Amino acid sequence: MLKQTPLNQAHRNMGAKMVDFGGWDMPLHYGSQLDEHHKVRQGSGMFDVCHMLVVDVTGAGVRDFLRQTMANNVDKLTVTGKALYSCMLNPEGGVIDDLIIYFMREDWFRIVVNAGTADKDVAWLIKQRDAHAPGLEIKPRRDLAMVAVQGPEARSKVWLAIPGSQAVSESLKPFQAVAYNQYFIARTGYTGEDGFEIMLPATEAESFWQALHGLGVSPIGLGARDTLRLEAGMNLYGQDMDEATNPLEAGLAWTVDLQSPRDFIGKSALQTRPVTHQLLGMVLQDKGVLRSHQKIITAKGDGEITSGGFSPTLNLSIAMGSMPVGVSPGDMVQVQIRDKLLNAKVVKYPFVRNGKGLI
């Protein structure tokens, strides 16, 4: 039986087409994926991200524990509510998950992990805790729901839906959060637009969802979520990376701290594994649509598309792909689509940010 979020019935009442998404019964769209995409770029949209998991890690020594288990350096977090994007690696340097860590207190850090990797992540953290920091508590928070509100009008809509929240959240910079009454309001997102991701009691999720809808915030399904995140150049776990992926080859070098003297799981593997590939953007020059796993042929060797699709904002077919080191933005490559070789131009990503094309 598929797992359900607290918003499952609300999706059905709004006419969503529901699909199996990694074992969760989730909305693909509410009638038009294309319309939902444009609503986020031009106004505001809300996403049910309750299937992602909040994990609270508490106890004396939690910072030391995270220094060892995370590739990014939690010593960058010293202000309550500050967030850090990081990879969690296995000893071979492969990506167990990409996640966000919030500093709450010196004895309390909050981690938000992906839906499909949540059980694996918690098991891995518990295994490391048992081996190195048995005094810590690792608590999955299925009692919390998460709703993302994104778009140029997103923050103003949230301020209307949560009276009094503007005063405490208006000054938040990206990757900062604040607790306000029952809400944990974070200025983060996955679309390339401004907005918030809000954690709240699961029992309050539907009333919050309906309040946003009453203010004109459109529900957005997984289909538009994927085209938005692709335009924004955001990696998707399971497509752009997995446990066999070197984060330095997947566009995630900025989330890995190899400079500080601390050791962490996977560090030695990253320092010894040669980097042979890199993640770059592409724009198709011929007619067709770029898709994941299509073969890329370059002058430096072959690569593969990790995420591809049609960009509604740019009206172009775009992709992110793993290509050999030496390929550069501006180069022309070919993509094998069925029995044809089509021309594509290598570009930097993101493709779209704050509603504007960047290529």
C-alpha cells in the first residue's frame, strides 16, 4: 500500500492526478503541468513535500558527530536557524544523500532528507551514532509536515496565511530559518524562485494548505516540480547522483569541504579518486527532447544525460549531463536519441533564476 501524506485527501479534492512516487501516493499535476510551471515562475505555487523527512539530532557532542558524518563543514553553522547544504557520503565517497542541516542549538541540529532515501539515511545515522556517539538521540519527525511555497509572490502569500510572520521572517536571507509559533519558516526552495519551505505540525497541514489556496496560491504537482528544478539546475537524487557518484563529478564540489583539517566519512576516497567527469548543462540545437540516460558524444569521450526535459520558460530542450573533464561551455556535442545523432550546445547551468533565462 502506498504511503500517504497528511495532504492526500486535499490533493484528491483539488482534482490531482495521483501517481506512485517512490512508494508515496503523490500528485503529478492538477490538470496542467505547464500551467503549474508558469504559475510558480510568475506568481506563487505550493508543493506538498511532506514525504521528505525531518530528523532532529540532539545531545551533547552532536556537532562533533556531524563533523564526521557530513561532507560539508557544520562549523559554518553558528547562528540559530542558519542552514547548510551538504552531502552525506559512504566510505567510498559515494553520495548516500544530499540534505539540508539547520543549526537549532549547540545540542540540537535539524536535518531534512530526501523522501526516497529517508529510511536509509536514518539507518546510516543510527549506525554511525551507535559506533561513535551513543549518547545522541536521532529522532525522525513524522509528526511534522512540510509545505514549500515558491514564486515571486510566495513570501507575501505566506505572510497573509500566517498572521504576524512577516515581522520575524522578512529579513531572512536564503538558507536561513526562524521558528514562529508552531511554524518553522525556512527561506529555501527547489525551483530557482524566492519563497519558503515551512515545517508545521502534521495535524495542521491541511488547514494551512487550504488557507494558502484561499489566498490564490496554486497547488503544484511533481511534474512541474521537476521542470522547475531542472531549469534551476538543482540536482535530483537517483538521477544526477547516487551511492556510486563522486560528488566532485556531480556539480556538488561546493557542498564538500576538503580544506579544513577535520576528517569525515568518504574524505580519503575523494582525495584519492581521480575526477574524470563533470556535470554541465546542454541545450538541444535540433528538434527533439533531451532525456536522462541518453548518450552524449564529445571530442573528449562519451558522457550521459542525467536529467533532461523541455523547459517551459525557455521553450527549449535542456539537460544536465555527465561529460568528460575537458569539455567546456560553448562546445558542441552530439546526443544519441534513438537512431539519430542530434546537436547540442554545452552551457553553464542554472538555466533560469528568478523567472529570467540565463543562457
